[in-house]
Amino acid sequence: MDTSAARPEAASWSPRRLFAVLRERLALGDTPLPKLIELVATEMATEVCALYVMRTGEVLELAATCGLEAEAVGRTRLRLGEGIVGLVAAMGSPINLADAREHPGFAQRPETGEAAFASLLAIPIRRSGHIVGVLTIQNREPRRFTEIEQEALETVAMLLAEMMTTAGAVEVRGEGFGSALPRRFDGLPLAAGIVMGPVVRAGQVVSRRQVLAADPEAEQRRLLAASEGMQRGLDELIRGTSETLGDDASGDVMAAYRLIAADAGWLKRVAAVIEGGFSAEAAVIRVMGELRERMRRITDPYLRERLVDIEDLGNRLVAHLARLDDGGEGESQDVAGTVVGAILVARRLGPAELLDWYGRGVAGFVIEEGSAAGHAAILARSLGLPALSDARGVMDACRDGDRGILDTEDGIFILRPEDEVRQAYDSAIATQQAHAAEWAALRAQPSVTADGVGVSLMVNLALPLELAQLEQTGAAGIGLYRTEISLLAQHRPETDGDHAAATEGYLGSEKLMLRQTVEYARVMDHAAGRPVLFRTLDLGGDKILAGADLPVSENPAMGWRSLRIGLDRPSTLRRQLRAMLAAAHGRDLSIMFPMVATVAEFRAARALLDAEVARLERPPGKLQVGSMLEVPALLWQLPMLMKEVDFLSVGSNDLMQFLFAADRGTPNLANRYDLISPPVLDLLESVIRHAAAENVWLSFCGEAAGRPLEALILVALGFESLSMSPSALPRVKSALRRADIRAFRRVLASIRSHQPQAASLREPLSSWAREHGLPV
């Protein structure tokens, strides 16, 4: 079939003319899909245009065509992943081929007559995040389609997504029996807690405006007005946040979010798309779609989180544009209605959206994508909202009003739980509330066991906005201040105009050093004389800073990270040390170096610190310098190390994964190796003996310190200081105050002597603790 004679020459077509013709045709009323496909083929001067629609059973059916055999419509079907069209639907990304017949995935369907055509451009059609079809164009001549042609076809795909639904071409999935069954989703805990309640889904913003617009200048004016309204709304939100969380919150996370909102880069991209003939709403939605595609290919967790922030801003901008048409000025986002006690479920969640939902009363949230360093996660911990991420598929599985149980203690979300499960969690929540009241009463009580053994319980913090946890928990101090987290939360790469950033990288900039000085001073001011152990930057691994120019490693946890970066880039480490010394301003200061593998590395780091101290007119009143014990090689250097350090902190998270060669992020290995095992307990006893021999202050830091049974064991072994997450401290304190450590020490020694080869001693020790009324 040859219809090319009726079409314009390829060189004469233009996207602007295509969009103008589409606008005129759509303005006349309902346009049949086959007619629209023919119009696209004619205006784009292609010999074939075809529309494939997703049917039940993940099958793509040829629904309309211009250029292929008409008899193939309704007959030609491809499974998801079959052929090039199936691949595009499966991957969710375009394929542009000079000769599709040479592609290994080419699946010829003789009834279509497509064997005569070489070049192929296939675009996925999305609606509400789902692939609903594929749009293709083809020509006989082998050539790759241009970027302009691809962008034009992507625009047509956006139009088709709405038209297909209106025309009934997209099947609405029935709710089937599976929608009533209980479901369990495992995820990554972001903030601790247990909550049970109805589910509310965070819906995507849907534009009521047409995709194409006839007056780009008018759309640019609408974009500017909506952007200004959005900025005002964010200012109001930040002011409200400072009242809720204190000045620290508005000065850290939300200020960083505000900087992203004010960044003209993504708005310029939206404006450029408007010039191509889009309405302002459609341009924002298209740019957001491009960002989602980038997110799928980015492994850097920091960059992924920043794209989430921009998507959040995009949704807010679309909402402001809609209110402009309703006569509003867009000063604030509509959050009418309450969802008090509900569990929010979302694919991704930005900080401003989280605060909106928090204001409406949600009690916790579950997201499909997010990280512990993301802005939403940081705010959740500060707000005390239980939160879970990496719950893949949860958005599609739930409906508004479904019952759910969010248990971040075990890292699970239970959708539509059975009655027995709900009753069990009712009891658990009641017990938790009773414990919370008990723990609040313990806040001012000393951390001492029933038989008089004193224990220093400290908290691990990462941001100034978490400092209130010191008073809320009654902690003795900050046993670990993670200095890199605020960089991940606030950082935007410096401009080329920043000379230090251009020559040494962001980590070496004077601007960063000033920021660090202010931050560390705030932490020390709030601690008010309580000890603060500042850990130098622990970047690398899973904490990658945009603009820091850190290489990608196949095994990042054991790669170029932490102190290794600081020693190889001494100016970076010296600037951070200089900031800590300046923040101390004559007060006592404690600094520890992470990921130390040799005594020589500690000495090299200490030498850099000493050089900075020598420059000061007012040195710290008392300077304590220590090391994290995370690398097993250091265990054979303890006699030498103890002569060099003022204190030592056992970093149990990394030490355990290195000791057993077991990645702590691998679910299959989560419970395979246990800290409560003979080899680990022997190791810890050895560390305690070496520290005591040189009178070195010793602390245990990590997730294990925050579990009551492990805390009892650590104190029984001889640890006098434990550092943990703030949410864990009350439980540990309660257990310790009930425990007779001397009696428990005898039990521990007996069990160890009788089971020296056991993989774990957890069961006999936990049984003894429960029998004696200890809450483990």
C-alpha cells in the first residue's frame, strides 16, 4: 500500500504545523482515532503511523493504522516484550531504528505488510504512570528519525493517552478477587513506629487543560504567574514549618527545597516546551515525565532524591495553574479535607507534599521510591511519622479506604490485614502507647541498671533539626554526629563562578567550610556541654554528593570512601577540621575518623588536625581525637592504636558486614549472621580488654546498640557507653533499669561456655531475659 503521494515532502513538515492542524481538528469535536493516526502520518510525511493498545493479559493489539494493511487491525497482537513494539511497552522508553528488520527483537507479522518498511520510531503511551499503548511511525528508507520528529511523536502520544480513554480504547481493569486479599510489602524503614488505619493514595495531578495551546506568549504569562504563586505558597509553608519543627527545619531541609524551587533551570525547560506549542500544564507534565525517565537510569541516590523534589514542585505548579483558570491567585495549595490517622501511600514523596499531608493528619506513609537521605525521610524522622520506602507495587495494589498496618519495626506494610492480624497489632499498639508513657517518665531518670551499673546512653544524629531529640530522650550526649548528611540534604553543586569549587570541587570550597562552621556551632550550642562526637565526612559508598567528583566503584562500601577520601584530598579534610575547631571556639571538642584501616592512616589524619590546631589563637579547651572501629584489619593493631587514640567507637554496622563478608543491604543475608554469636562476643571482649589496658574511653555505636537484648549483652561484656537512634533509646533505658547486670553476666558466661560453636546465642539469652521480665 502506497499513500505517500498524498503527503507533504519530509523536508516541508514542521511540529508547529502538525500541532496547529491537531488543534483545529480536535476543536471540531470528537475525532476518531484512525482519522487522527492518518492525520499524523500525513503531516509528518511518514509512510506508516500505527497505534497499538494494551489489552487484558498484557497483550498489545494493533488498533489503528495508516500505511499498514487495514485487515491487520484487531488481528495483529504482540505479547509484552515481544517484538520491538512489545519491548517499548516493557521498557517504557522509545526505540529509534534506522532499519528495524535488523534488530534482534524484530517480530514480523506478515498480515501487516511491515516487511517493506525499514526505519521505525516507537513511543510508549502513558496514562497515570501506566503504559497503555505504543505509537509508531515507519518509512521504507533506512534512516534514524530526528530528535524533532521524536519530540513531536511524544507530544502526539500525550494527546492519544487522554483520547484513548475518552474513546473507550483503553480497558479499565476490573477489581477481581485479588483486590480483596491481604497483601504484605517489605521495605526499608525510614522513620520508626507502628500505625494502623485507612489507606489514602497520593494521586497524580491531572491537568484539565488541553495539551496544545495556540498562544505560547499567553501560556508563558500563565507559567510566570503560577510560578510566583507557588513561590509565595512555599514561603508560607516554610514559615508554618518553622512553627511546627523549630527554626532548624526551615533553615535546613525546606530552605534547600526552596532553593531548588527558585532554580530557573527546570523552569526554562518548561518554557522551551511551551514554545513548541504546548499548554503550560502539558509542558510541566512533559518535563516531569522526562525527569522520571532520567530517574530510572540514575544510580546516585542523592540525584534521584533531587529529581523527586522537582517532581513534587511540578505537581504543585500544575495545581497553581489550574487555580489561575478558576480565578484564584495560587498563593497556597488546596488541602481541604482531613485524613486524620490515615496511612499515605505514594510512588514518590517530596518534602512540601509531605508537609501538606501532615497538616491534614496522616499518621505515616509508605512510598515505592525513596532513600533515608531524602528530604521526605529526614522530615518524617523529625515529625515522628513512621515511614517505609521501597515497597514496590504498593500503589497499584491498594485503593483509598483499604485498611493497612505500617510496622517499621519489622520493615513491613500489611494491606487489608486479616482480623487476627489486626487484633494482634491492636494489642501491640496499646502496649507501645503504654510503653511510651513509661518511657516519657524515665526521661529524667538516670541510666543505671537495677544493681547500680551506670551506662551512658547517647544518640546518633545527622542534622541540626534533630537536636530536640536530646531533650526528648534525656540522652547523655551525641555519640555520633554524621556530618555528611546535611550536605546531602542541602547541597546544590556550585556554579562555575565559584573559583574554589571549580578548581578543588565542592568539598574544597570556602562556602562549604563556612556552612559547616555554622552547623557545628549550632550543634554544640544545643548540646550545652554534653559530649558531641563529630565524625568527619563519611562520603562514598551509598552516600554520593553531586559535584563531589567521586568515582563509581563496583564495591562502594569497601571502595574510595570516608577517611580515604580525606587523606587523598587533604585540603577537603583540613577545611572540615578547621570548621570544627572554629565552631568549638575554645570549648571542648571530640573528633573521630571513620573507616580507619591502619594505625598509619589514623596518624596521618591526626597530623592534619594538629596542623590546624597549631594555627589557632584559641584552641579547644580539651581536644579528644578518636577512631571508628569498622575495618577488621584494625583488630590486629589494637595495642598500637590504643596508644594513639583518646577514645574508640565500635561501628557495628560496617564491622559486622566486613567481618562476615555480608552486605547489610542484601535481604537474603539479613538474619544469616548474628552479633550475638561466639566469635563476635569474643572479638568485642578483646576490644574491651585492650581499651581498659590503656584507659581509652570506649563506645558501641550502631543499630545493635538500640536493641534491648543486644544492649544488655554489651553492658554485661563491659561497654559503659552505647550510642543509638533516638527512637531506640527509651526502650533500651527501660530494659537496663530493670536488669541485674551481674546476674545476667553470669548467665551469659555460662551459655557461652556451653555453646562455643553455636551460630547464635540469641534464643537462650532472649528466653532467659523474658523469663525474668526484661522487655527484649
